[in-house]
Amino acid sequence: MLDDPVLWNDWHPVARASEIPPGAVRSAKLLGLDLVVWRNGESVLVWQDLCVHRGAKLSGGKVVDDCLVCPYHGWTYGSDGNCVWMPAHPTLKPPTRARAIPYQAKERYDLVWVCLGAPEKEIPFYPEWDDPTFRSFPAGPYPMRASGPRVIENFLDVAHFPFVHAGYLGDPAHTEIEDYEVESSLDGITARDIGVWQPDPDGSGKPARVGYDYEVLRPLTARFSKVQGDKIFTMIDIVTPVTQTESVAWPILSINYDAGIPDARFREFQDVITAQDVPVVESQRPELLPLDLQAELHLRSDRTAIAYRQWLRTLGLKFGTA
């Protein structure tokens, strides 16, 4: 078992729920563990991607009569994980050990969430999803060859906007980050009213000075609200730790304005922004996020990142950190 109860006992997205129709079988990976994601009628099930007979991947199989059939010898598993039929011995009752390894799974925000251990909290709350004054839509997913904490720390960083996102989220002529305060508790981190000038804050092409509020909800889940007067653009970024140095980001965007602009335009904008972030985040060394503050240099504009590293260290996070 992975020696990191912080992530083992948390919820992580592994698939887009709307992309798992009845009868679909998909592979996924979480915390270095191969998973199979499949739908039995209305329910999405997530198991270890392993047939206990000869170790074949169940994700190469198919759904027959609401059962998952192994592609190697046809062993057939019911929705409870128990093998119900072994074709080479059709009259033999499968032994109790002939069982898949299931995990807890839920659907929310059009994502399939999995907990490999015993969940200590509910799935992170994103109120805009059910708020009728907002329209919400997913972007991505975005795979990255980077550790999950590195991805989240980049999400929290505003000082890189004028350089990585010049012409969109930042302007090289406006690089100063005004002072701001960060609050930290065992439940997470909050940074409020970080002012930034942006040539194109959301893909609408309208420059504005915006104020960011950030929240870190889980070790690999953070959100911001970007405010321009009455206009609010929020985004939650949920990062799946695939391996120590591989991640997948599953952002959800929400806006309370510009009803005439199609969702696809905002998604395309996020595609551009993420494509600019990926090569930089993937280039960072060390690959694992150092929690020792002496390992890298920090400025007051890094206060959110400093608080994030201190918080992860308090939680005892090991996966993706150094």
C-alpha cells in the first residue's frame, strides 16, 4: 500500500462521467495503481485493473449482462466484484478468492471520483456548479509530466502571469504584485484580493484590473474567484496524482456574465493558458515539490506558495513532495 494516507484516504477524479456510457470500459491510473472504470447500468464502478486468475488487465474486457468479462480467459465478474463464471469450468462454483478489488466511487461535477482507502472527507464542495446565477462547464483534462503539488502551486501563482501568459493574463509592463495576506488553517489556505492587470482575463478580449481570491481546499484541489465589479469568473482545479511525477488536471470553469459567448470559447481560452503553463511546470527541478523552505528562494509575492508548502508539511503529504 502507498505510504501516504493523506492522498490514499481522499477523493480523486479518474474519468469524465459523461464519457462512461452503459457498457463502457476504460483504464485509468491513480497513485501509481492501474484502475478499470466501467458502467453497470446506471452505476459507475472502479476496480483494480487486475484479473485475479492470471493478472490480465480487466480494462481490455467488455461488459456482458451487467458483468465485466476478462479478455484473457473470460472470467466474469458481477457488480459486487465476485467472479460468477469461469468458462473453462462452467459447472464449478468460483471460489471466494476469485474476486476483483473494488474501490469506493462517486459521480459529481461530471467526474468519476475514487477513494482507494477510507474517505476522511466528502468530495470538495464547488457551490457554483449548482448556483443558477452561474453557468459551469469542464475544461481539459490536461495531462502533465509534473507532480501534483507542482501543478497546484503553479495554479496559485500570479507573479508568472506577465511572462508565461503575456497578452492574456499578464502584461510585461505591469509586473508588480501588491502585498496581500494569506490565512492558513488545518482545513486549507485562503488568499484574498490579489490585484492584477490583465489584457484578456477570460478570452472575451476585454482588458481589466481584476482581483483574485484563492482557496486551497485539499492538497491537490484549489480554486480562485476572479472579480471585475459584478462579473465573477471562478475556477476549481482538481489534480489527479497519476504517479509521483505525472498528473492530470480537471478544471471546472464558472461565469455569471456574457451569456452570449459559447462555452467552447472559454474552453479554448483555457486550452491556450494551460498549453503555456505545461512546458514551464514540466521543466521545474526538482520534480518533486520541496517542502523545506530553505531549498528554494521566496519573496513576499510567494506568500500563497509558502503557506501551501507549510500546510502540506503539516498534513504529512509525501507523494509528489521532497
